[in-house]
Amino acid sequence: MKKIILSVVALAMAATNFAQDTITNKKGSEYVFTELKNLDETPVQNQNRTGTCWSFSALSFIESELIRKGKGEHDLSEMFIVRNAYIGKAENYLRYYGTFNFGPGGAFHDIPWVIRRYGIVPESAYKGLNYGSETHNHSELNSALKGMVDAFVKNPQKKLTPSWIKAVEGVVDAYLGEVPEKFTYQGKEFTPLSFAKHIGLDMDNYISLTSFTHHPQYSSFVIEVPDNWAMQSSYNVSLEELTDVALSSLKDGYSWAWGSDVSEKGFSFKNGLAIVPANDSLIAVKGKDNKHFNDAGADKKGNAFDSPMEEKVINAKMRQEGYDNYSTTDDHGMHVTGTVKDQNDTKYFIVKNSWGTKYNDCDGYFYCSIPFFQYKSINIFMHKDALSKGLKNKLGID
């Protein structure tokens, strides 16, 4: 009798351990994921009510890069990047007489743009919360800045004075705080530029890859999306090559930042999935997605989020059509940190988001299918050494 009791206890403990080790997208789901690769990353952050996902995702990627290179774990300041990018956006907007994009959005290229010019600081040196709040909310800041730069463009004297940049800096600093000339971190004193050098951030090592057919393959071009205000270029590869490097890089220990459309029926942060069901009528959508906020947008329900099912087969033509007809837009930046497979051996990317940890059952992460990645990706931002020698040669990368 004693042995039977012990056996029952052992079985119960094994069952409990299995339940704890089971990976799925949400409570009650029939998806069962097995981890293939899970790279080191820093804790999930919350961009809150801002349009600064590009800074949160790219810096999350850079933080993982520092871990990969043996530089330790660091929490870098997203708002330091945002603050300095606002100045660049304002200058760009005025140089184009107000005909270019100006807003909270940005691109992964903004991080190298800022770090090369201004350096970087840890979160402890610049939190970007100078307006009596513990969470980020740029609604008032964005309105003030947009009104200001539009007024500069339309000013009656038809001539800009040198004071406009001080006015923009004054507004940004009023909300985000003045940038420290020096700060102490881990017992040492740094400037933003010396800190970037100290942690080994050579931004020449980072590249952007994309895949579209309206530009020649293996060329570089400026992706035509409004938030690419700095007009930086991406390398153009085939869809197959983009998919291959996305998977192989993770296997080799390189994570990457991911820009994508997230307004599709099959994207549901609440349900922990981004998929392209062959029959998307299985998904019901209630409400609208919110591009600049972190509340996960529209409520999406359907069997597709409950158990694995057939997805569309994506090709370059479908992908290009989505971009050309505006159904694929540059919505959101995220950080891809690994891969899993489901019970049918179908692979998914592990995606770290910047919407906090309380909006889904995956602690702020979700799982993206290969078809969704192929269909809706704008670009990926990664270390150039993640590319194969053959692809480097095709692109002319050393």
C-alpha cells in the first residue's frame, strides 16, 4: 500500500512538472509548443501610450547583442534614443518644407543614427519621464511638437531663425528631461559617447534586410514607408533567403529586430499568435487596432487561435501585392529571440513585444508563424555576421 501511494504521488508530481513545462499560446489552447532555440534577452518593457516601438524593440535587440558578445546585461534608455531622434525628425521635416513625415514613429535605423551622433546611456541615467508619470505617455508631447514644427513651416516671415532648434529641444526636454553630459554607471563615469564605446557598440556591424520585387534583388534601397524619415537603406533579398537567414541566424545564436504589419486578422497579441489561416473567416474581429498604444488593439476570436490549422502558402507575388495595395503597412517593431515547433512540427518564431506582460498569457511574448513572417514583414535588423558567406558575397558585405 505504501509503494502504491508513493507511485501515485510520483505520477502526480510528474504530471505537474509536465504542465509547468508545456508551452502554449494561451490558457485552454490546444497548441503545444516545443522550444527549439531561446536566446538570452532582457526583461519585457512597456512602451505604453507612445509610438516608440522601434526604439524599444531595437534596443531590446541591442541588449541581447551585448549579452551575446559577453558584455553583460544592460538596460539601455529607449527615451534617450527617442529624444535625439525627435530633433533629427524636426530638422528633416523643416528641410522638406513640411511635406515629409513627422510623428512618434521611427525605424530601426534610428538607433545607429542616434548612437553614432550622440552615443547611448543606461536607463538609470535617462528615464524620459519628466512629466509627473511613472509610465510613458507622449500624447501631449506629440501634439506640442507637431504644432510647433508646422508653425515654423508656415511662419509669415518665410525665413527660419537659428532659434527653432532650441525651441524644439526645450519642448522635448520639458517632457523627457535634459540629457546628462556625464553620468556614473557601475562605479565609473561616462559621457553618452564614451559609454557607447565602452560597451562596444559598433553600429557599422548592423544591417537591415527586406524582400520586395519593385527593386532589383541584391541591391540596397530606401524602404518607402513614412516612418523611415532618415531614409536609410535595406538590402533586398529573395523571400526564400529572408526566411532562411531569419531561421539560421537564431540557430547560430543571433536574434534580430523585426518590423511588420500587425493589423491583420491573424495577428492577436492577446491570443499569443500571429498566423495566416487558409480560411480567415474563422477569425472574428471586434473593435480596431491601436497603432501607437499597447492595449493589443482589436479583440480577435476564433478557432484558429485554439488549435493548429492550415495556413496560406506565401509567395513573393502575394507579399508584393500586399505592400503595393496598402494592406501591408509598417505598423510595429518587435524583437525575435528564438523558435518553437508545434505538435505538427510546424515552426514559429518567439517574439518579444514591448506592450508589457499583462495583456496575454505569454508574459509579453507571442508566437509568429513562418507564413505570417513571410507575408507581413517589412524588414529585419541584425548583425551582419548572422548572414552566410554566400549571401554576404551577393550583397557585397565584408
